[in-house]
Amino acid sequence: MANVLLQVSKLSKSYGARRAVDDVSFNVHAGQTVGLIGPNGAGKSSTVGMIVGLLRPDAGGITLNGAAITPGPCAVKRRIGFVPQDLALYDDLPARDNLLLFAALYGIKGVDARRRCDQVLELVQLHDRAADKPSTFSGGMKRRLNIAAALMHDPALLILDEPTVGVDPQSRNAIFDTLEQLKRTGRSLIYTSHYMEEVERLADHIVIIDHGKVLADESPQGLHRRLPAQAALTIELADPAPAAWFDAIKTLPGVGAVSANGVLLGVLLQDGAAALGVMGYLQAQGARALHFATARTKLEDIFLNLTGRSLRD
């Protein structure tokens, strides 16, 4: 892995008696996409607020390429792009003028600003709407323009806080295409979302936070190894399976729990290859399978296993 770009070290933040962030540490390497996930109230927003310099930590520190990030004026923050969950756009300014305004805030003017504006509009697939006002855009188009604004100063690190909230599937895919293109160019990303399939698609490293603490900080492959079951096999039988079959299937290599719901048989597996033994056993018993499917353990399963299934306000 390349050099560390962002280093978050022992961050803590309290609001009165409540500790929202408790000794949080993790790194983002150059060219890496880190998925930052956790239940509501886990401390994600406070962590992101401290990284971008909007909140002052009670303890700990943050560096970007070795330079400290602090609240208030701080030159190193110019190397971070932030896409907040709440849209940061002027609805009555044309899309191009919105971007030129953000460019001016970073001291980018004239030909350079116009060139960069064309580049980011092309990247987010809004070049043909450059003269239109965001007030005429769909929610997904506004989200994409929000990303474009955060890229105007060509940051080394882009932080996205729930960038697909309230958008349609087509716009979500357009956002994913943009972020995957940024990944290919070596941009570092931090991506927060409640949609586990998004993080699973985009992130090559995942940090899970709950109750202000880091519960996991590793690759998707490492997280999957935390669960005893790495895959699941679902079989629809022509007739319900006798109870004796369950005990026999449990003794097969690589098999975990076995459950049944009528003619549906569910088997948890250590890996997908163990499905062959289960299917071979059923065939030997004369069972007739109408349909079967295997699936890899999902990030959502790991997330719920670590954080629990109770509702969070």
C-alpha cells in the first residue's frame, strides 16, 4: 500500500456528558477509498467534522501528508474536498457560475477556472446543463453538481457524506461511475453511507464506528473472515426435508447452521465450495431440488453482527 495520506489519531469529542467520538484512529492511504460506516449516532458526522476542520477535537489529532489539520484558517485544508449531505449550491445561479464561485474561493480564476469547470462538469455528466440553474435540476443532478463543486480545486482527498440520499437509481449509478473514475486516477476518498451495497461496491478498506469507537478497521476480505459463515445456500425442494436430513447435513465439511421453512432449506457455509457436498447429499437421498442459489456473506451481515440489530434514533 502507498504512503499514508490522512492520519486520524486518537480523536475524542464530547457534547456535554455524551462522548460522541472516543479515541478514534484510522489512516487513509494515497489512492485508497475508505468506507466509514456506523449506525445513527455512532460518531461518523463528528469524526468527519473534525477531519475537515469544522469541529475542534477534545483530544487527538489529524494530519494530511504530515501537516496538522485544525479549525479556522489552515492551508492544508485546501487539499481536502468535502461533499456534505446538505446541498451546498446556489439554486438561482447557473451550474457553471456555481462552480466558478467555488473556484474563486480557492483563488482559481480566469482561463484556469473555466478549464477546470469544463473538466468537472464532464466528469459528473452535466456538461450539457452548464447554463441551467440548479433549481431546474433533479435531486440526483444537484448531488452530482455538489460533487463537482468539491472537485474544483483538485483536492488530494475527497470526503463524501451520504452523497446518494434521495436520488433515483440512474443518478446513483452516475455518481458511482464518477467516483470509480476518480479511484482510477488515484484519488483518495472517504465515503460515508447507510447503504451497505454502496460501500461494498466502492471501498477497498472499511472503518466501522459505533458508540464513538472503532469496531473494525480492515479490508472487506478481512471483515468477511470475521464471520464463521462466508456463504449461504438456499434450496427449494419439491417436498419438505425430513428432520433427520438436517442432522446429517450439519456433519458435512464446511457446513454451519441449517434451517428450514416449508420446502425452503437454508444452509450457512464456511465457503461456497461446501455447497457441493450439501447438494451431493440431497441427491443421494433422492431429493428433488426445484431451485437453488448461493450467495456470499454481505457487508450488512457483518455490520449487524458487530453493531447489533436494535434500532437507533
